[in-house]
Amino acid sequence: MDLLETLIISSEKAANIARLLRQNEKLFEKLVEQKSTKEANPRFQQDFKTLADVLIQEMVKHDVGLKFPSIREKVYGEESNMFFSKELNKYILVEVKESQEATAALLAELLDDDEEVAQMLATEVHRIIDIKEVKTKIPQGTIDIVIDDLSIWIDPIDGTNEYVKGTYETKTGDFYTKGLKCVTVLIGVYDKNGEPVMGVINQPFFEQEDQGYQCHWGICIQDKYRLSSINVSDLKQTNIVCIGEGESAEIKTTLENGGFDLVVSRGAGYKLLTVVLGLADAYILSKPSTFFWDTCAPQAILRALGGNIVEMNGIVTLQMKQCLTYNNDKGGSKCNSKGIIAYRNEAVLEKLMKFKWTN
């Protein structure tokens, strides 16, 4: 369980950094960088890359590399670690140095010599956290897994637009439809065959009065191990499907005619989490607007619970189940281009496969 514990702790450090940067509005505004058209998600007129995104991604790579050197260079993420400083009018390579002091010095340069904030961030990056400090179920036992066969996809802050806007949540029933509660940290592990085997989802803006855990995890390694922080016996069928704001009218009509109630929310990670937590039976997205870093962690947890994520196009056009798989082929697309259906129960997928879809 050493790798899983490392990832859980890294996700909590990521949550701490996200919260720290968000607390200072003036500083945060300085650190938001508009993504180039090439990098931006086509769903949004504006997409953002923040220092939090870049710093968290590099921190996870650093922490994993310290304990598992063989996979240090196999930690992949959404963001480039080149960050443009408007104050200095130049790009700076953001990385975690060997010492807290060295990391603070690099961040101070990026922050226009604001050494106080740089030191605060560096402290969080190098902080030693006990897993007992994390609001999660503590993993127990050991698992047999070949570390050298593993790679990692991370989304440092999923729901960046919600994070940047910083609005407090609005809620429909048990669902947060927008705001900081839809922000997640996603860390997914996949094996040499491309199958997701381990996943961690952390909610940085989870509050003490909320019920349940802030950090959720799951392990699914072939048929040998299926472990999760989620109690499967607590998960009941809801007849609810979570969708995004831009879903087509045809898809909505098909689902409603099939007996499902629809809930609209934001943040791919959060929408997938609603399925993990049993708030929804499925999350359906017909558009090519999620990526490997969005789905790897949630898929691993869903597999541990008896579910999965499949390509939507295969279900709609061929009634064929094609599960998502992962790689990091240089130059290859990382987009889930055929849409996705995430589900927790095979019976839900079987029901969806019988629909007469129009798209």
C-alpha cells in the first residue's frame, strides 16, 4: 500500500496548496495565466493554467520520485511546467528543488520577490504529512504489484474554471452544480497494459460539516484485489444520470425517455465522483472533451466498485463495450475522443445499451 499512501498524502498536499493560493485574491489574480489556444479545452471560451496546477503537478512527481525512483519520469499531467511571469516578462521553469529553501527561492522569483508567500508555498510542498491527517479511510494490508510496470496520470486541479472563479457552490439536491465544491485533485495509476489500477480523488474545498470523506480511493488489480474507501453495500440505484451543460438535446431526450432523471454539474472529476459516491447511476458525455488525466483516477475507483468507464460511441452505434485504456505515446492524442459513459453497476450499462440512441 506504500504507493497508494504516497498518492493519498500527495493529494492532501495538493489540496493544501490549492486552498492556500485561493485565500489571497490579489495574489491569485497575479498567478492566473490564460492558456494558449493550442492548450485550451475547446469546451470553454476561456481556460486557465494556474501556478497551483503547475506546482501541484511537479510536487506529485517529486514525491513519487523520492519513494519510487523508477516511475518518477512516468508521472504525466495536463500542464506544462513552464509558467509565464507577467511581472518579469519571461517564462520560468517551475520545479520542486531538493530543499525547501531552494524551492522558495525559485517561487520568489516567479512571485516578484514576495518571499513570504514563496516560503508559505514551499513549506506546503515540502511538508511531511501523516496519512492519519487526511480525511479518508486508511488503506490496510499489502498488495502485490510491480511498481516498474506503472505510470501515473494527474490532473492537479480539475475544474480549473470553477477554481479561478472562486464562487461558492450552488446545490441541486445532493449535487453541487458549480463552484469550488466541484473542484477535485485526480491522481490515477495505470499498468503496462493501459488498465487503470489505482485512483485517488481529493476534494480541496470539502468542509468539516460535510458528511463522509474528503479523499476517496480505489484499487483494482485484475481479479486479485478490489479495495476502496467506498462501502459498496451503501450504494443504491438512483435512476439519476449526471451530464454537462453542453450535452445535446437528443441525448437528454433519450435518457429521459429511458426513465432517468438528469442533473447538470461542472468539472469532469466531480461529475465522475458523483457516480463513485452513488449520487448518480452514471455520468454520460457524448463530446470529445475529457482527457486521460480526467478519467484515469475515477475509472480505477469505479473498477474497484464493480463499474467502469467505456467509450460512448461504441455503446450508441455498436452496442459494444470498449473500456478506456491509457498510454503516454509522444505526440498521440490524450483525448477520450469517442465520449464516455461512467457507471458503477453493470446493470445500468446493460440498460443503456438497449436504448435507441440518436446523436
